[in-house]
Amino acid sequence: MPAARPVAILGGVRIPFCRQNTAYADVGNLGMSVRTLGALVERFGLHGQQLGEVAMGAVIKHSSDWNLGREAALSSGLSPLTPGITLQRACGTSLDSIITVANKIALGQIDSGIGGGSDTTSDVPIVYGKKLRARVLAANRGKTPQDKLKALVKGFKFSELKPEFPGVAEPRTGKSMGDHCEDMAKEWNISRDSQDELAVSSHRKLAAAYERGFFSDLIAPFRGMERDNILRPDTSLEKLATLKPAFDKISGRGTLTAANSTPLTDGAAAVLLASEEWARAHGHEPLAYLRDAQVAAVDFVHGEGLLMAPTVAVPEMLKRQGLTLQDFDFYEIHEAFAAQVLCTLRAWESEDYCRNRLGLDAPLGRIDPARMNPNGSSLATGHPFAATGARIVATAAKELKERGGGRCLISICTAGGMGVVAILER
């Protein structure tokens, strides 16, 4: 195998993220992906160029989106000789797509590529139940019109017309991600106040970033939108305190609400990566470099917190790189729920957890809250599942450029009890 070479992050683009059933209700994953890739092509002058790979993904998608990466690439303005691949790892999808492209660049298999993703909870695939599907298939097998009609109507019940929607619960537990996070919040004694404070902070940081023009070259207007419509600059602890629990509504101990949890969101994001040689040859300055990445999983079926896998992935990656948790200038921790972020931070400070679960001699230690998500995160932007990773990478790379250097830790929890983490440097 060839020696690994540095992988440069040249920049990223996303469309504004929007609450479900608003601006992008009738667009779908392909439309959002095409707009996002097209904007990236325009920004970097890639019209007609052949890249090594376009890796895109989506979590909630129609069966017709099976070749999403390739179809989006064909409509993006890139050369039709550019291959495309469609990937999926729940909320870590676009960080994984970026890692996939980066690994190919590092090994010299390709010189440039795009990683990203899109998601919609508006244009969801709705299918009919097993009985009706079996009836339609039986009719399709019928050799005569009479056979087909008989298969369709014999024993038919109107209850068969009831549609099935995409699942929102973990198949092995029957509990939603919010239900699981409520369990984590109780286990780690995360208060409602601390969750609301994190949510307010996220909105204020994102609003401030917009006001100083930070997103001017990161966001491509779409469907009349220029900003994330989840953002509430005027939100306050007093407003958030009036909301009722969104998941545990019975025990009186529920702390997760609609405000300290991410809303269902539509959106897309993509990032351009390349070797240093390709970047120089095409006149692009690297914003940052992807130094390392790691994926881990936890046994949530038998009691571990569903969203705690990043607590495992990070120390594994730090050990390999000879770094400590404090060796970073800032941290991009995906805010699926405010409680998830706070549970993660508390676990890294826990001597018992770090020793008995992570096998460490001492706690990983504390993160300075002022260094976390400096430009806001998912509680304020929203969370289109497969777009969040690319949003974070693009934002972190630009932040490193503006700082003139440094190191960033990226951490994303996912459904299925997994976590994807990475290190960016400049």
C-alpha cells in the first residue's frame, strides 16, 4: 500500500436548513443535492471537470434515490465522467462520506472528490402494508385480466389501505432517539436548565455568526431562503422554560423539549477535498486538513446510552494520535439533543466511566464550554440527518482558516448506537 498523503479540505457549501414542511417540502433529496453540488461547482470553478469521486447520502429517501450520489453528480455541472456513490450511516452519513473520499485521496487512488449528504423529513417515502403489497404483486403475476382483478378484490379490506411511514424508533428497542436520550439524561443527572442554556447559546452563536458574515460563502440561497429558518435569535431561557417535555410526558421528570432537541429538518451540504498537489494545480488554498477519524458503537440494547458512542470513539482516536482532549482549539459536537452533548461531556469527566467503560487510567477531563460550537450547531441550524456532518466540516474548516491555524475535534452521535469523530487541523 502507498504511504498516506495529506488530505486538504478546500471548502464546503450548504443550502439553508429548513424546518420540515416549509420551503423544501416538495423538493426532495435529489433536488437539494443538485442545488448544493451545483453551488460548490460554481464556487470552485469545477464546471466540466472530472473528479475522482462524489460521495453523497441520505437517511430518509425514496427507493428511486438508490443512486443519489451519481444522479446528483450528473446534474451538478461536473464532467459526466465523475463517478458517484451513495452511502448511509444515520446522522454520521456525510462525515462518513467525507472520510471515504479522504481515504481514497490519502492512498493516492484519487486526487479530488466531494463528500456530502442531504435529508428530507417532508418528502418521505410512504408505502402500503404487507397485505396490500402482496395483493398487488399477486395481481401483477396474474396471467389474465380476470386473474389480476380477482387478486386485487378477493377478501379485500379497507384497513389494507393504511400506509406505513418511515420508522422513527430503534427497531431493537421500539424507543425513539428522544426516548433513549431521556434515559441518558436521567442516568447522568442532566438538568432541564442546563439543556435550555445550551440551546439558547447555540441560537445566539449562530445568529452572531450570520451577523458578522461568517456564512457568506458557505450558504447557497435556495427557494427564497438565505438563512436557516429554525434560527431564533430572540429566544430566551424564559421562553424555553414554558415548553412541556416532548418525550417523557408522564413521569413528571422529562427534561427534553422541542427547543432543546433538534427539529425535523430538510437540507443538504457538501465539501470539496483534494490532495495538496491537485489543490495547487487548480489554484485552491487548503482551509484545513483531515488528520484522522474514528467510528465506534455501543451496546444500547443491553443498557448503554444510545448516543454515547462518541465517548468511545474519541479516546481511541486520541490514543492513536498521541493527543489529549484538551489539545484542541475548539470542538464541534453535534447537538442532536442538548442532553446528549452534556452527557458526553460529563462522561469524559467521570473517573468511573473513563476507567471502567473506556479502560483509561484517568478521566479525559473537561472541555472549556467557550470553545464548543463557536458558530452554533444543530439546535439552531436544524439537523437534516445526512447533511449535518458536511455542515460541521465546512464550518470548522473555515473557522480554522479565520483563526490562522489550530486543531478541531468533531464528534457526531448516530442512531443505532454509533458515533463518528474526526480531527481537523490547519
